[in-house]
Amino acid sequence: MTSNEVARLLAAADAAMAAGQRDTAFAHLEAALNLDPANPRILNSLGLRALHGGDAVRAVALLERATAADPEASPLWYNLSTAHRATGDADAELLALDACLTRDPYMLRALLAKGQLLERRGETAGAVAAYTGLLKASPPDAELPPPLAQAVEHARDYVAAQAQGLADALAPALETARAAVAMTDDTRRFDRAVDVLLGRQRIYHPEPTGLHFPFLPAIEFFDRSHFDWLERFEAATPVIQAELAALLAAPDADAPANGFAPYVAYAPGTPVNQWQDLNHSQRWNVFSLHRDGIADVANRARCPNTAAVLDSLPLLDVPGRGPSAFFSLLRPHTRIPPHTGATNIRSIVHLPLIVPPGCGFRVGATRRPWNIGEAFAFDDTIEHEAWNDSDELRAVLIIDVWNPCLTLAERALCRALTTAIDARNGSTASFEG
């Protein structure tokens, strides 16, 4: 009978609200709450009433009960963040916003509120990240109500101002780096790269997600003549295959405890876009030997011959960013969606190891198969995708090397640029986003 009475009271509350009898409506809700004290709808309605009535403390108490009753409801977390803001508890507000965005990474008002909160707290990097997420998720300004359009415009201006601040901070380090380069070396491409990094120039094509180096040829697959070590790399295929086979033969081979991990692993609250189906999925696993310039000592010890081969190659050498080297495992009937990589200062090299029929790869307009033991290099800032339509595992060893079109001076400048950025930010940032 209690549930019937609660339903009657909620219906009466709705009718009273529709008639403009707000006090009567909330009296019905209070009565319903006495009968059903864990009802998230009732708790939310009464919490918002308390908040709008100036009783933020009671609003927090009610909305905390609402989120406990229905923890996956993102609007409840947003409402709780608003109540915490009214009480002046910024830490609790941030926790509630993060809980909200974990459940709905595209909620515009939550992204905006997080950016505003972090801006008020002077946490510039966090504010830029939140505002950048807002700008990516937001529709065109013309489709937004005026107050939200104004807030989005502020976010855009804030991100631009911080980019200019970064430019000013980097200027001395970059001037020093340029002075160390022989005057005969043209820094025009490097200077454009800095302009693009700081948002002063638009990128047309290719479309990297990080550092763009302009005026490099948009080459889908590089000519083998650029890499005089490819044959030596390919000759090591049997020993590399043998070590991969040993890894795969272990019990629960693809478990994290055995060194394998999902390639796509976004933090909660991050918009995942086309990676929704593969985020934290074992369908695309990797076994890292180098990641962002750091060798995985334990994993390399399990593949000593492969590690020795890698050590003999001219891999990318950018502190905190490269090289990366890993076995990439694509499970049966799995597709990697079209995407672009982080920077065109590098080239990505694939050495196919296990390739059943029905596997393929596309870069730009060019499709090609993987052939076991035949390595190839490509520019991953050009849209590319991969697929395994077979019933078997596909495995490739992936490494990154310098884009062969960069001069030695430009490589040195790129190292100086990333070092200066890391000194400014107090940490390194992966090429992978």
C-alpha cells in the first residue's frame, strides 16, 4: 500500500505544480518522502526547492541522499555540485562535477561549471582542459541560448589567452634553441610548427592531434629508401615471432598481470568520441617495450632478442614522448575506427607478425594488407584505420622513428620545444594525447 500512496502523492504533486500551487506540491512531496525516504526523484525535487529557497545546507543533505539512491544519474550529481557551490565548498563541488562527468562526459553545463570552478581557483591547466572539452562538445554558438553562448565565448577567450601566455613563456627557450642552430639551417618549418602548437595557425592537412610540423610532404606510406635499416629489421622477424608466441602461450596471456593492457584507456570523465567501443577493451591489447620514451624493463626482459633488435634501430628520441614500441594485438572481428595520430614529426613502422586472411589497413586513400615480415612506414597524422575480419588474432610490432623529411637541426629544435613545454608544465605529455 505504501507504494500506491507514494504514487498518489507524486501525482498530486505534479497536478499542484501544473496548477501553480507550488507550496501544495512540495507538501505532497514531503509527505511522499516520509513514506519513501530513498526515492531519488523526491529527494532531488526537494533538494532543488531548498537550494532555490536559500537553504543550501539542506539542499546538500537531500541531494547527497539522492545520489546515493541513484548514483548513475548524472543530473543528480550536477545538482549536488550546484548545492556545494552555494555552500562555498569548492572541493566537494569539484568531486560532484567529476562524478557527473564520469557518467556523462558531454554534459555542457557540467563542463562549463568545472572550467569556471578551476578558473576561480587559479588552476589554469585544469581550467583549460575543462574549457577545451566544453568547446569540443558544444554545438555552434547560434544553436546555444544567449547566456550559454556568452559562457562558451569566455571559455574560447580564456583558452586563447592561456595559449598566448604559453607562447610568451616559451619564447626565451626557443630563441636560445634557435641560436644554437647553424644559421644556414632554415627554421621556417619549425617556426610554423610552434605557431600551430600555440593556436596561431590553422592546420589543414594532415590532421595530427598534437604537434604539427608544417611543409612536410603529406606522404601516406613512405618509400622504403628513406629507411636503410628496414631489411635488417625484417630479417629479425622469426626471433621476434618466437618471443611473441611465448608471451601468448602463457596462461591468461592477455591479462594485465602478464604485461598486456588495452591500447585505448581514457580516464573517467573524458569524452571518448570514436573510441567508445574500444575504451578499456581487451579487443585491442598492447604489450609495451617502450612507452613515451621510457623502456619497460620487465617487459623487455621477457623479450630480450626483440629488445636487442629495437636497441639497434634509429628510434625516435624525444624525452618523455618517444620512442614507443609495442606488440599490438587485434582480436577477431575488431575494427580500429578512422583516426589521426598526434604528430607528424615521427613515422610509424609496422612489422607484421601474425596476419590471418581478412585483415587490412588504410592510410588516407591507400589500402594495403599486412604481409608477415614486410615492414612499412606511414604518417599516422593522415586518417587511418585497421580491421581484423577473421576468426583469429592479428599481431604487429609497432615502433616510431623520426619523419625522414626532418633535418637534424629540426629534430634538435623539436627536442628543445618539448623540453621547454615540460619545464613550463612541470611534467611530460605523451604524444598520444
